[in-house]
Amino acid sequence: MTASELRKLLQPAAEAERLDLYARADAVRRARVGEEVHLRGLVEVSNYCSRQCHYCGIRADHREVTRYRMRSDEVLQCAQLAVKLGYGTLVLQAGEDPGLTRDAVAHLIRRLKSETPLAVTLSLGERALAELKAWRDAGADRYLLRFETSNEELYRRIHPPLRADAPDRFTLLGMLRDLGYEVGSGVMIGVPGQTFDDAARDLERCRELDLDMIGIGPYLPHPATPLGQRPPSAAPDQVPNSEEMTYLMLAGVRLACPATNIPATTALATLNAEGGRTSGLQRGANVIMPNLTPMEYRRCYEIYPGKRCVSEPPEEYDARLRAQLAALGRPAGCGQGASPNWQQRRGIAAAQ
Ligand code: SAH
């Protein structure tokens, strides 16, 4: 698909065009990553954060948040629950927390890898090369780091750097790839200031980065953040942060990156509690990340308000999800569920 084709599909002229796009994305999904829906248990291991991202509810300056950092044995209990529920991957997500030290995280990864059959995905923000390397050496399989928007000026505005000389997220994504991680990234949809040209460029950027996983979800304003409190006045070409726009981007990213693992995100489920995730699965997505964070910590990890999973215990959500998958005729994935994109990449590297 050319850049102008990608741009065009984000603003379908008629309903038939939109439905045709969804059908194409669903067919490409089926052909390239199959019918299985991979389930990843998400554990929000710490909400301490040293950053000031203008969109995020756990930014350092948000003083109302009760901060927590889970102990290793608590994370291991979540891992056991993931195994019991039949999930193949554990995702450890957190704010950018220096208290999650290189050695402590490496030790935790080693225990997870030796005591469970799970793939381990990290989503711990922008960390030093030595840390990323130590965690990979300890056995971490994947790393998620969204570039958030391809519009550099907008990115700088909403994501102030910690230090002027810190590597940007694109540089970090390259490092992660070189370290042998399966690499995930993605964007928010409808951040104030994001235009349709930006969104088309986001899709191109995902393709250029040759990503193995792509997470995209609607931007949801948080009232305790600068962007939530003082959004800039909307440009004429502003992308809406709507459910429909999220489906268009999901479908677009599936066509642009056919062999990639793409989740139907919690942010999408927050816009439509009943049908968000299942509709996502019919418009390009092939992954769901059920939340396994202990209930007492969940309300403290409100990166945006009304987060869908705050009140639903893991076993209950799992039962509901399995019924939804059965109704869709989609089997839950078995095993770790690495993306075909990565398997292909690794196969090529091995052959050389
Ligand atoms: N500290 C890690 C994990 C952040 S949470 C990191 O920065 O990579 C994971 C994702 O949640 C972010 O990458 C961002 O895309 C998304 N997010 C944060 N605030 C949001 C908001 N207000 N609305 C929607 N998505 C948000």
C-alpha cells in the first residue's frame, strides 16, 4: 500500500468503503496470523514514574496517586494465575520507575523463566541499554515501547525528555531489535494536535520499523494531566479519538503490517465495554491482554480515567472473554504466540 492509499483509507467516503476496509483487514488477519487469539496476562508492576508525559495519569507530578511497586513474589503469583488460566505470555508494565533496578528486574525475569513456561514481555519505558541488555540476557522475550506519534513536534510537546541527550524512542526500538527482542510499538489515536496526515504517517512508520507487535488505542483525556486540562484548540484536520477511528487505524495497521501481532486494547474496551474488544478482533486484531494486576493496585494504575478493567477480577473476565471468543468462532491461542513477523525475521537471521 502506498502512503496516499494509507491516507485515503483513514477517511472513507462512504459506509460501504469502511465496511470493505474492515472485511479486507479481517481477511488479511486470517491469512497471515490465523484464527487464534493470543492471550497475554498484563501485570502493572509499579506506578512510580519519573516522567511528565502530558497525557498520562501516573505522571510524576500527579500527587494524588498512591504509589505502589509490587514485590517479586506478588508478580510470581500473577504468573501462576496466568498459567492456570492458560495464557502463554506475561506482560510486565510500569511507569518509568528507577526503583525497578536492573538487577531486581533481571532476577525476577530469571525466576519467571525458570518457574513457568511463559514468554515474558516488558513494557517499562525508556531504559538504559545496559538494563535492556541485562533483561534480555535474563530471558525476557519481548519489549513494548510505543512511539506514541510520528509527529516529532507534537511528540516533544506531550512527552518532555528526561535529559536532552537521552536517545529517542526510535533509537531505543532499534537497540531492542539488535538485542534480539521481539519488538512492539504503536501510537495513541486522536491526541489533540494529531492530523490525518500524521495518522497515515504513523501507519507508514509502523511498517518501516518492521514491528512484531503493534498496540494502538484511543487517547483518553485524564483530568489531572496538562493535556486533559488544557487541550490546544482543535485543528481542522484533527483526528477524533473515537471508537470508529480506532477501528480504521486497526484495520489500516493490519493491512500495512500483515504478519504482526495486534491487540484489541483496553483503551478500546474503555470506549465500548460490551463490544470494543470483539469488534477489534474482527477488524484486524489477534491479541487480547487480560489484566492480572492484583485488585488492590488497579485503581492506582489509571493512566486514563474509567479504565475498563479496574473492577473485574481475572477469573470473571476470563470466563466472559472465552464466551465471547466462542461466539466469534475464534480459538484461544496455545503456547507463547510469537508473531509470524518475528519468526520470519529470526529464520532469515539464522539462515545467514
Ligand atoms: N511507562 C511505559 C508504559 C506506559 S503505559 C511507557 O511509557 O512505555 C502504556 C501506554 O499507555 C503508553 O505507551 C500510552 O500509549 C498509553 N497511554 C498513556 N496515557 C494514555 C491516555 N491518557 N489515553 C490513552 N492511552 C494512554
